[in-house]
Amino acid sequence: MVLANPPPSIPGIFQRMKFPVGRGKMKISEQLSALGLGAFEGRLHSGIDDARNIARILAELGRRHVRLVPNSHIAPGRRWPWMGENGEVIPEHVQNPF
């Protein structure tokens, strides 16, 4: 995602956050640090821990009234093999991890 312009009520937010538009990718731990949220919590590359840390980032951005805009889009008609007619998941196309 790309950070859009901050609301006028929060001047200089990008300078404090060090998230200029077009800066490139930042690791989750770098984003946490730039936002002053401390270190990555949990085990690196653990899906649940990654999700929790990303949620911390999004909550902080929301608290700062940062507007997020997508940096790409998915064509509305695009389909994947695992998608059924009405968006349901076709079980035969999903691997069972157990």
C-alpha cells in the first residue's frame, strides 16, 4: 500500500514516520520501528505473528489518521482455480495442512 497525503490537521506526518511515497518496501520490523511500536512480537515468518504485527501497524496508522490507498488492483472478472461460481472456495483445490 502507498500512503496518501495526510489530513491538514496532521502536518509533517510523513517526516516523522519516515514513510515517503515511493520509498519502496519496508520489512514489518522496519515499519514497527519507524512508527515507534517497538520490536516485532513473536516468531518471524509465523503467519499468525506476522498478521498480529501488521494489525499493530494498521491500528497505529489509523490512529494517526493516515489514509491508505491500493498500489495495484485486481480486475473484477479475474478468477482463480480455487474459486467457485459465487466466490465460494472449491475444497478440492485447497491443500489440507493436517
